[in-house]
Amino acid sequence: MIRFFTLLSGAAVAALAAPAYAEDDAPSNAVAASPGDIIVTGEKATRTLQETPTSIAVTTADRIAKETLLSIQDVYSRTANVSDTYGSAGFTIRGITNSGIGGGGQADTASVYVDGAPIPREALYGGPTDMWDVQQVEILRGPQSTIQGLNALAGGIVITSQEPSLTRWTGDARVLWTEHNDRTFSAAVGGPIIEDQLGIRISAERRANRGIVRNVTRGGYDDAMESLNLRGKILWTPAAIPGLEAALSYNRVRRDGGYLYQYTRTDVEDYYDNRISTSDQPNRGKIASDIAVLNLSYPLADDLKISSVTSWNHSRVRSLSDSDGTAVNSSTVDNLYRYKTLTQELRLNYDGERLSGLLGAWYYRRTGSLTANNNVNVNTPTATITSLLTPYVGASAASTIAAAYAEQLTVIPVGYSSYQPQRVETMALFGDGRFKLTDRLSLMGGFRYDHERNRYGAETVATFTGTLPDVNFLGSGYAALISAVNAGVLGLVDDASSAQASNSRTFNAFLPKAGISMDWTPDLTTAFTVQRAYRSGGSSQNPARAELVPYDPEYSWNYEGSLRSKWLDGRLVVNANVFYMTWKNQQVSAYFSDNTYDYNTVNAAGSRLYGFELEASGKVSNAFDLYASVGHIRSKFTDFTLPDGATSTVNLKGTQFPYAPKWTLAAGLNARFGGRFSGNLNANYRSSVYTAAGRTQADYKVGARTVVNGQIGYETGSWKVFVFVRNLLDEKYQQYKYASNHQAVLGDPQTFGLGAGVHW
């Protein structure tokens, strides 16, 4: 970490000491050449980054190319107060995982949008989130419930693909090849069909990855992957209807590859460089995703515009996993997720001299289901068996018999099939605006009224798939007792079966926002906002009892200050946000017996979170620019009260959020030299994290890591060849460790690659 602070301080000194230069002389592809010209779209208004008090980290197309960013996970690791969880399973924003921090609840706390379409959580690890032909990625940190509403308590991620050109035809192509036999072929072409009126852009990326986790039981590599990402966009601005703009996009993804995370055995020598798996069943993830988005906008007056955004998304995700990780066919997971999502937004944007803002209406409908066909092992409940036998033989003898029985049947093997249909329908009215009291002082405000109805159903069939202990294993005198215990085991399994049942819940939420902004100078602005955020309630299934159990929404208040500044005639940009959040009625998973599957979601926790983000970018000369960021968070569960009947031993009070690094740092520099050569060097640091919640979370700690990456290229005309490296210093780190099973999810190894690209 000391090395990292040295890099940051050196970058700052270099920027401050840089000589003056003429803005017109700046190369067009400099990462920080004109940061004030970056337009953010995540708040659904046309504002520059410097005019936006929300903490937004923007990754441009130029940075994507210079750092060879391939997926959204690459962006996570380079962003302050953003981090991935184990493998590609999810992400955190300000220490809040996108699926919730307490392990309970159906709704997300953050969403990823691709060209305006929300992507299901289950498809994020291999869906349409690759970075080829992407124009911009915006990560909005902090609650976005006023603007985005659904699934935005922690923030949101907005990915925008390249737009078609209406003036000239252009094309791009690229080939990447790494030492680990990861091959990527990418191409894009577009231009005007009718000049200045109708344009089209088509892109494709094919990736084939051999993998690095060798399966010594089944052969091959567990993380081998093939994917195809196709995208098409049409832009229409008809001369016959001045001002009308219509954009239609379609994105098709097909991926067959490794599971969302890959375990590696840690009980072998040099397991970082000798990554093996012993699973006898496949660990695979298959994703089919189709997205269509229609954007329409038309000016009703000089300062007033009406917009419509319609999106449709169909995702099919099949996840296969050998959950025991051994060569024995013991337990497997086979989950099939099917989702169809339809959204419709209608919005008015006004941009007057004093008043600016928007007013909109939103409709969201997601229908889908989870079909599970799993083989699982339930720990034999010795306490339950003891209680069953105590009235007949006394507590001491009952405990002895239960222990002996558990030696015969250490786990209860269960074939578990489930069909869980879901339907979420949301309607909302929202608004956001600014009013200039003076030329420098502005008031900000917003609201959202959200009405949601969700229906959750479940139908389960559980069957015992093992062999019960012989009733005479303790002698014929105990046969009747053992027979009763066997019947109890079969009854326990049978209790987990249920006919189709469903539960419908309705929620209404009012989410206000208020703030004040002060332009101290044209280059220095501060603001303060207060905002309420919301995560909806629902129903969860208790697998052991085959019951649907309702739970309530959770709410938070976020208090945030922001600084936007430019220095040294705009050559140095420094932005910062500081925040404090309180959170109550949090949804967590609670257990109600010693049965591993006797759990459901309850509202039991409260917490607080505070921290800051500091981001800077500077231009030293026409040939050299740099950037750096620091993020810090402190999280704590301040309250934890389980309902009556809960037997959970995990106590969250006083503990930290899982996967919430206290420090995230990143820095990078770009250089052009020798006329045709260019280079990038970047590094990111994440402090240690706990991969579980509760008082024993210290047992689930993974250490800090610093990852350094680089690229050097040579350009001639429209061609470029380059070499790149990921994890240059070969940092050996874990994302998750499963110590009792001698397995871990490891970080990516040192990887060298070669690339070539052409632009015309």
C-alpha cells in the first residue's frame, strides 16, 4: 500500500508542476484532455460530469482501449469504492453488494443497464457487459432511487454502446491473443445510409478461452469459455421532422463457459500456478441474452424535450456446479433462470435559464422463474434426533444413540427439485430539478413515488436419495428406535415438498431528495444532498418447511457532500464526495432449526456506512496524462434483532459488511513517445475484505492485493499493434477461501498478450 501512495503522490506532484499548454493542442484521444466535456447520462439529464453532484466514475472508450478492458469486471477493479465479489458473481458499490448485504431478499441493491435495458443479476457474469464497441461506462455511487427507482439503493451502472455516425463510414477491428490461449476477435462498422438522416452500426465479438483451471477428474478445463456478442444500432433523424431522433438497438449474446466462479484446490503444491479441480460434475454457465431498446426524443419547445425509452430483455441462464468439489458424485446444482423484462419510460426534460429538471413516468415488468434440479446433502440433525428419543430412553442415552446414528448417516442426501415463478411489476412517477436562486446558488430537489406489486411462487419435490442405516446396527434391542429415527428422517425430507403456492405483496414508497449547490467560481462547486432510498419487500421460501414467508421493505437515508473543481487552467481536475448513510429494517437470512435448509428472509438488521471518494486527472503535456482515485468506507451493523423462534447463531451487530474493502485505490498514466509509440501503466489496490458476515467473520478474511497492468503499442497509419500484461507483478491473491474443503477462488495470474487493431 505504501508503494501505491507513493505512486499517487508522485502523480499529483507531476500534475501540479506541469507547464501551461494550449487546449487546442491537446490530442483528441487524451484520457483527461477535456474532462468537463464528459456528458453523463445516468441521471437522465444532459449534464457534464463537473455539473453533477452525484458521485459518478466515468470510463471512456479511450480508456477502455488503452487499458485493454474486456469486461465490466475490469472496470469494477479500477473504480474507487467499487469492487467485485468472488469470481464474477457480483459487485459492491460503497461496500454494498448488488444482491444485498444480509443474504436475504429478492430485490437487488444496484442494477446494470445496457443502452437503457436493466440486466438480470444472474446474467451479469457473462451477459452483454463486455467492453467491445462501448462508448462509455458510468458507475453511479450512492442511492439512485429518485431517478432509477427499482434496485438502486446502493447505486447503478450505465453502459452505453457506440452510436452510429450520420456523416461518414468508419470501422474497427481487433485481435487479442494471450499466453493462456485466450483468443478474441472483434469488429465493428457503421455509417450513414442516408447522410445526416439515417445511420447504422454493427459490431461483433467472438471470444474463445481455453481456461486455466485444469480438471484432473473429468479432463479439460473447468473455466474454458466461448462467447459471441452481436450488436446492431440504427439512428434516424428525419429531415421531414426536424428535431426527432429515434434509435433502435439490438444485442444478442450467447455464452458457454465456466461457472460464475471457479474453485481451485489448495491442498496441492504451488496451487497458484498449478490450478486444478477434482469435480466429477461440470462447473458451467450458459447464457442466452437478447435485448432490444427503442429511444425516441422530440423537442416540444426550445427548452422542453419529450423522450421515450422502451426496453425488452429476454435472458436464459443455466448454472451447473459440482457443489462438493470432489471426484465423488455427492452434491450438484443445476439451476435454470428464465426472465423476460419490459420497461417503458416517458420523460419531459426542461432546461431554462433559472429552472432545469425532468418529470417522468416509469413502468417495469419482469416475469420469470427458477427451475432447480439439485442434489444436496443436509447435515444429520443430531439435536433433533436427541429430542425425539429423550422421552423414551432419557437425555444421556438419546444423545449417545443420535451420535451413533450420525456416524452411520453423516449427511442426508436429498434430490431437490423446485419451480419458483416470479413476477415483479412497478409503476412510478419521478422528478428531479434545480432552481437558481442566484447566478451562483442553486436549490436541488427530487422525488419518486413507487408502486410495486410482486408475486412469488414455489413448488418443490424433495426425495431421499441415499440408504438409511440398518435398524439393527446397534443390536435388535434398538431396532424400534432406529426405525422411528429412519421414519423421522424420511418425514424431514418429505416436509420439504410442497404443492404450488404463491404469495402476492404490494408496496408503496415515497422517496424524496433535497440539496443545495454553490458555484464559488466557474471552476469550483460544492453541493450537499439528502436522499431516501428503498429496497422492496417480498416473500421468500423456507426450503425445509416448503413455506412462503413474507418480509418487509428496507429503507436508508443518505447524506452527501460533493466538490467539483478544476485547477491550473483546467489541466488538473479534482472531484470528491463524502457520505454518511443510515439503514434500517435490513433483510437477512435467519435459521429456525439445525436443519441446513430451514431458513428464510426476515427484517432484523440496522447499519450505518460512511466514507469518501477522491478522484483526480491531470494533463502534464500533449504526450503525457495521468489519473488517480482513492475510496474509503467504514461499515457497521448497529442493530440485529431476530424474530422469536430463530435459532441463528450468527450475530451481525458490531460487524462489518461482507466484501466491503475499507480502501480502494487506482492510478494510471498514458504516454506518447517516439512519434508512433504509446503506453499505459495502471495499478489498483483493494484492502482486505471479509467474505462473510457475523462475529466469526475474521475466519473468512482474504488479504489485500495490488494489481499492476500495462500496455505498449506502435501505431502506423490506421494500424496499431500492441503488447499488454495483466497482473504484471504476478500478485498471488484469493477472492474467497473455503478452508474446510481445501478450495479457493483465486485472482487472475500474470498474463501477457498480443493485440493488433485497425481503424478506418
